[in-house]
Amino acid sequence: MPVLPPRPKGPPLNALRAFEAAARLGGFKQAAQELNVTPGAVAQQVKQLETWCGAVLFERHATGVRLGALGQQVLPDFIAAFDAMARAHQHLSSAAANRLRIAALPSIAQLWLGPRLPDIRAALGGVSISVTAMEEPPNLAREPYDLSIFFEPKPRKQAWFQSGRDQLLPVCAPALAAQLRDPVDMAAHPCLFDLAWPDDWEKWLQSLPETARFTPSGPAFSLYSMAVAEAIAGAGILMGHRALVVPDLASGRLVAPFEQTQRINSFLTVEKRIGARRNRMLDRLADLLVQPQFTSPRKI
């Protein structure tokens, strides 16, 4: 009779994924954020892998974890393996040549990307373009997106396109601007700001003489597009990011009551999927995105 002994089981894939993420990112908390699970779940998966291999992969300390000698030895192979798996997954998911996926910061998705999409869809014909708004850039080597558009704090060599440094400037509705003669006049009106950029007003005020500075106060918004809409409606003065309010300045819905601007270390950055096979539509999309003529007036 044939002998068919049970084959040894390998470690669970989720345990391998948790180890690789924690080792690559430097901790269970960071891995949990990337994998969209709890740090406790990552710790449990890593412990399961350690039990399977009979060795300790991380040194535990009161302040966190540190990758052990064995973990450091095997990490490069695990990174290469998961990168290869991600590429294979991306090739499968991008098999449909008429489907492109964009990840973008919410404010960029709504105010910068949104106005461009109607003309871009018309230029690309039957291509389906989906947009996912998120707060942090995805790992284009691992996640199923073809293009990402985010503000980056410094220049990136691998970027498909990167703007110059963004500029801060107060913007408001024309009727409100008519009431402002000097920057200190803004202190009598609501000063709108975005919760993600709470220091915008302070940064801009630093560009003024000390005698012209004041303490701004006003409502906060978790969506920058809502703050823009409120400024257009005359609800207050918004500290505008020029990259995001250009269409409204061009249309006259918003005006800049003062010429003073403040450059900040924020670069609007478009990146293509890492290791992407030649995709004519993706190249065409990336090219069209950064052409000024593909910015249509935005309707409120």
C-alpha cells in the first residue's frame, strides 16, 4: 500500500504578513496601521509565528519591540517575497486595460482632481477611473492603486510630477474682501481653518510685521473642501492653499484681499505605481492630470 504521511504545515500567511510589516516598519503599532488591524492582533500573529519556528523574532521592551538577530536575517527575503506577491496581484487586478485607480488626499481629490476628471475622461475615451480618498499615501508597491496624488514635505525623485512649494494666502468672498483694508481687519471676522492644517494661520502671520499680527479665531473643518465652500458663501476668511483654490480665484468666487503669501514645504506630488508594466492609458492619464487646460471651473 502507498504511504501517504501528512505533510508538515507551513506558518499561516497572516502571521508571515504581520511579521514582515512589523519588521519592515519597526513596530507592532505601525504594522497594525498598515494592515488595518489592532496592535494586539499583530502581536498575536507574530507570537504564533515564533511558536511555529521555535525562535524569538522580536525582543520585547517596555517601550516597544526591537527586531532580533534572526528577524534581521530573514527580513530581506520576506520583503522580496511580499513585494513579488504584490506585483503579481497588481498585474492580475490591472488586467483590464480600461480601468485605472487613483488614491488621493481628500482635499486634493475634491478640489484639484475633481475639476480635471470630466475633461480627462472625455480625452481617454472609455477608460473607467476610480478615486479613493485617504489621509496617508498608499504603498504603491503593495496596494492596488495605479496613481497617488498627495502633498509631500520634500521633493521626491521618483515622482511622475511634483509642483513647486505650495503657498498660503487668505481668501474670502468678494463682498467680505471689500471690508478689509489691513490684515488686522481680519481679526473682526471668522478665520476658517482645516483640522489637518491647524498651523496655517500662524505660518502666514509670521510673514507679517509684528504690528500687523493678530490672534485668529473661527470654526474648524475636517474637510478642506467644506472650508472652501464656506469661504465662498461668505462665512469667513480661509487660509488658502494656492494649489487647491486656484480655480476659485480664477473664477472670482474667491479673492485674495492681501498680496502677502507664505511658501511652505508642501509639494503636490503625483506618483505612478511602482514597477508598473507599460500601460499607455496610465501614462496618458498621468500626463493629462498635470496639464493646466484640464482644470475645469468647479461648480458649487
